[in-house]
Amino acid sequence: MTTRLPDPHLSNALLIGAAHFTSNAITDLPAVTNNISALAQVLTHPTTGVVDPIRCRQLVNPRAQHEVGNALDETVNAAGDTVIIYYAGHGLLTPRGALHLAVADTDPNRVTYTAVPIDWLRMALAESPAKNRILILDCCFSGQATAAMTSVPSALTAAIDISGTYTVTSAPATSTSVAPPGERFTAFTGELLKVLRDGVPGAGALLSLRDIYTALVRSLHARSMPRPQHLGTGLADHIALAPNAADSSRKTAVRSAPPTAPGPTRVDKPVSTSTNTESLEKEFHQALVNGYRAMKREINYNATIYIRMISTSGGLGAARQLLHASSVSSGFTTLWEKGRLDLTVEAFVLQEPWSALFTEEELEIARDRLAKYGYHPD
């Protein structure tokens, strides 16, 4: 499998940094603020970046759980190619050993209710339509995240494995991370930035996640720092985070697909009239993702199976599966009951310019199905 860079116009990043805390029992981490700004600069660099600047969100010192939850929901559900979630701060364990991520108002005596459960991040990634998901944790006990993913199988773990998530953590499950006093960055993120900026000799034109992890292990071991952990599933380890600056052929490195214009930001107003099939497929995929987000936001309907279909088969593949099914899906029925057939796959299929992606037979199926339920698109 060829390593490739993410499409910056279909990829999102959420960089979360908890540097200052209201509780005197939690030590401030001023270097975390620098982590966030520097990593954002690398990921959005005009020539070597993998995320468009407008799609890279920096969430510094969130005060409460819900701020992180809202940012997660908005970030993961709007990514069609790759989604990157990064957290730097304090990892705290509940009495039962569950990893939580500290925010500004976290109370160390009430971790369960005042810090962000790692399960929130795992679930958000599992439900994202992105083809590749990357989770980077720079915090104490961050290895608990990978340990949890390899423990007793669960529905959530299976979903992550199928979808393709690559997790890198700064320390083993039972170890603390390091923020050397007076240094600009934490130890782990400082080395990560060096790798992304300086490259890895002999690693090829692009820095895959596996290349990056191997380099981090070497450099942190040389400094007697905790050993990073990783867990890769699916094809996520074939995604690169940067061209390799140490490779002499880096100028020839190209993305797997040319950048495209951002997808529509509203589900009812397609903004592109492109006739290029590849572009249309990407825009249609993004439209279905936006439709899923509208379901959650406007009618409180979380179509989990639907979004996983989109993630696994792509928007076009998922639409064809649903069109050729022997009966309407349970999701279609739910949308009919809620009076929102405009959010069905069938409705999107009939919209211009995406109708050009489908055969006359498929368009007729969509028209007939909607008509039977009393819906007639304009």
C-alpha cells in the first residue's frame, strides 16, 4: 500500500491543549500552549501542510467537558478523508482506572464528572465518516488509551478497528509524561515537531505514521524519556503527516489526489457545479456527511449505522447500497416520521449536480421511494 498525504480540503484537525488549571492540586503546563501553536503551524504549512488552516481548530485551555465534546463533534463529523485529534495536558485516572483528560476546571477529587473521558474521543472517532483517524495523546497515563483498545473486544473497539485508527501516546499505560522545566515544548511533542520539520533519513519521500513513531522511540529513548506507545488498525498507518524533509527526492512527492475545493457547508445548497467525476464523488460524500450532522443537530437523530456505511464504503458506495436494498432502511423510516425526508440519501441523489453520478434506474428508484412517502423534491 502506497503511503499518501491527506487531502487538506477534506481533512480536519482538532488540537486540544490544557495548560492552566483552577485547582491548586493540578500543576500548570505552560509548554502545552506552545505545543498547540507550533503543531498547528506544521500541519497547516502552505507547502507541506496536511490540513487547510480553516479546518485546523486550536482549543486552548477549555474550561469544561462540554467545550471539548462540542469541538469533537464538529471536527470529526466534517472530515471526509483524515481526522487528527491531539491532546496535551494531564491524564487522570478514576478510582477504577479509567483515563480522563483534564480541562481547566477539572477537580482531581471528581475526575469522572469534571474531566473528559477517553471514551468520548474513541467514540467520536468511531462514528466519524473520515477514512483515516489519527489520535495523538501527550499526557500522563496516555498509554491507557491503547491498552483499552486491545483489551476485551467490544462493539466500539470493533468499530475503531474496522474504520482505521492510528493512535500514538506519549507514555506507557502506567507511566507519566514529561514536561521539562524551562523547555519550550513538552518532551514528546517537542520530538514530534522535530521529526515533522526535519524528517527521518532513509524513510522515503513521505513520513508515514509508522516512520514517525519509530523515530520518536529512538529520539526519546536517547533522552531517557518514557517510551511512546502506538496502535494502528486498518490502513491508517499508510497516511503521512508530512513530506520527509530529510529525503532528497521529497520534491517529487505528491498527494494521492489533487486538492479540491471545500465541500458544501450547507446540506440544502450545493455550491459546486463541477462535472469532474472524482470531484463530484468527494462533494457528494461531504454532502452526506453534512446531512448526518444536520440530523444530529436539528432533529437529535444519531444515525450511527448510516455514518459507518459512509465511512466504510464512501458516500457514493453507501448511497448505491441503500438504493438497491429490497426495502427502505430503518433510518429512512425514522426521517419520514420526523418529517425530514430531505435528509435521506434518496433526496441527495436527486440533487444537482450529484444526480450525474447515478444511472437512470437508480434515479427512478430514488424518485419512486420518496413519492411513496409523499415527498416530491423540487
